Amino acid sequence: MKTQVVIIGAGPSGLLLGQLLHNAGIENIILERVTPDYVLGRIRAGVLEEGFVDMVREAGVAERMDLEGLPHGGFQIAFNDELRRIDLHKYSQGKQVVVYGQTEITADLMEARTDSGAESLYEVGNVSIHDVTEDSPYVLYEKDGEELRIDCDYVAGCDGFHGVSRQTIPESVRTEYEKIYHVGWLGVLSDTPPIDDELIYGISEKGFFLCSMRSKTRSRYYVDVSLDEKVEDWSDERFWKELGNRLPESVRDNLVTGPSLEKSIAPLRSFVCEPMQYGRLFLVGDAAHIVPPTGAKGLNLASSDVNYLYRIMLKVFKENRPEATEQYSTLCLRRIWHAERFSWWMTSMLHNLGDGFERRIMESQLDYYTGTEEGLKVIAKQYVGLPYEEVE
């Protein structure tokens, strides 16, 4: 087989890139290690920046998102048993975020991919990437016991932190930065109405909490726990009690509990790989960077990578400008490090990670940034997402 771009990974970033390229007449094939049902079974966040929303609309896959997504013009931060609202409309020139589950985005993109007739191959094994520093790279994989080959012009590695793409870049070439927070988020998904119309991030004497939602009838709640904790030790009753103990008194009575649909513990860490390009191989999303979920940046950073790579591919294939690929890493990493800093900062302010002195410093920061016009602007502008740069 031969195509112009091989995309490794059928998560939302791989599917979004594939749809955009297909619509532009750029041939691509998506390879995925697991089944479509397994991909859809991954429970992830769903706070979408305007940049991501615009990309989905540009791909022509926004009908259900626009119908069912919940626009949010603000969110709240709770500390010292007090709620403070960050007005996104006011402090970020009218911008907002949209709450729409990552699972739903993925399902929409999968359906669009099927309808388009573009090729996606699931349950492939032993994927390997070759000759990316040459003019004619290729990808080997196994399907139904047979080894197959795809010749291509470029490879997009959208296969996550544990995928083959980043490992293809020699260790002598790449530099990896990592911070481990030694804490995890215990999350529960339930068919219960949200506690509030907007997200509430909070810190109490007992620890961090987040009240989120997937729809007007489905909620997602988190509390932070030690990494020594086991999910099976957390009954629904224990979780709801712990969450209730952390909530401000003003919203505690609004909490509606019910059976959990899904329960998991996700460790918090920050990670960046530089560079994000090696020859004709490009890293996209979690293959190159991880952020703690506190700033709602993970999926949105992947979307900005897709934006840059897609627009670079337009330059390459529509304007015959292969040199345009040289700017990919620089454009992506500038935005990534801003988001890494914001996510680290939000995580540090809302978790008991330091000693008593550091805790008091973070409380002072919370008070300043949620209690002054200048501080509110800083949070709002970064939460809605920094603008994408132009691709030259």
C-alpha cells in the first residue's frame, strides 16, 4: 500500500487529523492497535477550548457537539469554604469553553471517518516506523497474522505516551522532561444531575475536589488520593461521603448521589518530549506531552498539534513547500510549555503538595488570582486557551 500520510493511533487527535486531511484531498491511513469499542471505552475529560471546537467544525463533524455540548462562560474555584467565579466572557474578550465528552467527540469522528470511506485499520500489531530521515519512509505492521507495509511521505504519531512513535526517535536526539506529583485523581462517573451549572475546582482541609459534568444528566466527580489507594477499596458510599466532606457548605446540599458507571484513579504528572519532529515523523498529543488534568489542557493541546500539522501539510501538498515542516516543533512547543506551566500552577494551588509554608503561599496566590481584576484575567485567558499562531 501507499499513501501520503500514515496516522498511528485512532484516538481523537488521530481521527481529527485524518478527517481534516481527507477533506483537503490528502490521502491518509489510520492504524490502531485496539478495537473501536476499546477506544470508545476510554473515559476522558471533555472541556473543549474554542480552538478545538473550531477545528471540529472545520472538519465538518460538529453537528452533535453543537447540539448537545454545553457552552460555559465561567467556572468556579472553591477554597476556605468560599466559592469564587472566574467569568470567562468578561475576562477573555467574550470567549468560552464547551463541555462535551471526549468519548462523544471520538464517536463522532469515527462515524465521519466511516462515512468518508477513508481507511482505518484496527487491531494491528507490531507497528514499526522506518526511514523517517529519508525521502521515502514506510510503516510495517501485522494484521490477521500477515506482515504488511505502507509506503508514505509522512508519519503522524498520535499513539499516546506508550506508543511506538516517540520510541522511534533515537534517545540521543530527544530530550524528555517529567514531573511526578505523587498524587492521583479518583474519578466517578454517574447518571446524576451536576451539582452546579459550571465546573467547580476546589481545595479543602481534606484535599482537592472537582465537580464536573458530561451533560445535564451525567456528572463526573474527582477527589485526590494517595497513589497507594486501590479503586476496589472505594465503594460508592465511601466516595460520595468523602466528596461531600470536601465541598463548600453552600453547595453541599446540591449533591445528588447514585451508582457509579465508571471509577478509576489517574496519577498526575507533567511530561514533554523535545523535539516533536524527527525527519518525516511528527509526534502529536500524548505521544509528546502529558499535563495534569487540573487545567483541562490535555485534549486541547493535542488539538493545537493537529492544527499546526494539518496546516503544515496543506503547505507541503497544496503549495509544494516541504520546508514548511521545519516549523512544527517550534510552533507546538511554544504553546505546550505555556499550557504545562498553567497546568502545573493550577495543580500546585489546588493540591496539598508542599509543606506548611508552601501551602500558605499557594493560598495567597489563590486569593490574589481569584480576587483581583489582574489575576482573573490571567486565569481566564489561559483557561479558554491561548490563540494558535500562524503557520508560515
